[in-house]
Amino acid sequence: MLLPILGSISVGLAIFALAFFGSGYFAGGVDYIESDFRDKLKRLRIHATRLRTYLLAWAWFVLAVFACMTVFLGIPVIAVAVCVLLVCLPWYMVRRMAEKRKIKIEDQMADAMVSLASAIKAGLSLAQALDILAEQAPPPICQEFQQIVGEYQLGKPLEQCLSEAKERLRSENFALFAAAMEASRQSGGRLNETVDRIANSVRELQRLERKIISETAQARASAFYMAMAPGVILVLYYFVVDPKATEQLFVTFAGQMILSAALLLNVVAYLWARKILSADI
């Protein structure tokens, strides 16, 4: 009875000391994370007005999980590993969503550039051609063209609209597209021919990327199954093969260290494998 009470008091004192002496570092860390989240949410066109409140609530939730796992379950080392994963999970999910939207926009850029070149060849001005793309292009790329056209109609220079869109999207295909339009407006060249050539180049890059994706599909599936295999094996050993020996991984300090290291290394290995197998040309 005395040990749980002493453990609760120790955890409470540790949290109080961390909050008192590390408040400055904590605030700086929250500012950096908030800035990074706002950048990714801006690319997703999500307006999070109370983002800092959500981040602080998530931080307190992670601390509560750590305290519960330490005091009531007696597994402080595993609690640290779980909290590290909980801290990284929202950032990873938002980053993946932003990356998927970026990939979808890059896939739509070639068709958008062909439509733009056709509109200019038909005698429309660049502003009129962009307006047609904003209305007829599929989402999510139509949202970007709508913002460009809207800002241009409000009086902002087209070069500035394209530059801000390029910074917002961080897409190589859109950067080529914006550079072609800026160069054409400055030099007076034939924009439709330039955009046609860039569209052909983008389509060739997309063909190579799809080929890489198809050839690495089996390797990506293998990486996923290998990441899931340790958890399945651990469950089988705990319930079927050798429950008593497997229990030592959870009740002893050395076992918790081994289990936490295995968990973190498994996650890192899976993310590393996805990075290696990504079709980034």
C-alpha cells in the first residue's frame, strides 16, 4: 500500500518540477510545434483558430497517460515509449495528409497545363485561362487556382499570386508552371508552347513515378507485414507459447527497456523503409 502512494507522490513532484523549471522550454517547444502545424494546415487549407489550445490539451493528455501507466500499471519505461509515439502521432498524420494533397495536385498539374495551353491557343488571355481552370479543374487543384484568380481580381499582381502559391504548395511541378508563366510575361514568348513542353515533361515524370510505385508495391507490403509481425509474435508468446517468460518483458525494468527499444526501432524501421521505397524522382 505504501509503494503506490510513494510512487504517486514521486510522479506528482516530478511533474510539478518539470512544469515549474521547464516552463520556458515548454513554451518554446509549443511555439515551434504550433508554427509547424499551422504551416501544414495552411497547405491543407484548414483554418485552426484554436490550435494552441488543442496542442496544450494533447500535451496534458500525454502527461496523464504517462502518469497512469507509471502509477497504476508500474511500467514507466514503456510509458515513455508510448508517450513519444503519442507526441509524434498528430504531427505524422497531418504531414501525411499534406503530402497526399501535394501528390494529388502534382498528378493534376499536367492536365491543368494542357487545358491552360489550349485556352491560350484559342485566343484567351492568361487571366481568362486561369479563370476557366479555377471553374473546371478537379479538386484540390481548382482551390489553388480559385485563390490565385481571386487574389488577382482583388488587385494583387499575378507574379505575386503565383509566387505565394508556389511557396504555399511547395510542388516542383507547380514551380515549373509558375516559372514558365513568369518568364513568358516578362519576355513575351509563346506561353502555350512553353506550357505544352512542360506538361509533356511532367507527364513523363509521372509515368516514371507510377512505374516505380508499381515495381515497389510488393516491397512496401512486405515492410508493413514485417512491422506488424513483432506485435503478432508477442501476443502469441504471451497467450500461447510461454506466458510466464513473456510477462517478464512487462514487469521487469530490463524487459521494459527491451520492449520499448524494440517498439521504437520497429516504428523507425517502417518509416525508413517507406522513405527508401518512395517514388520521389
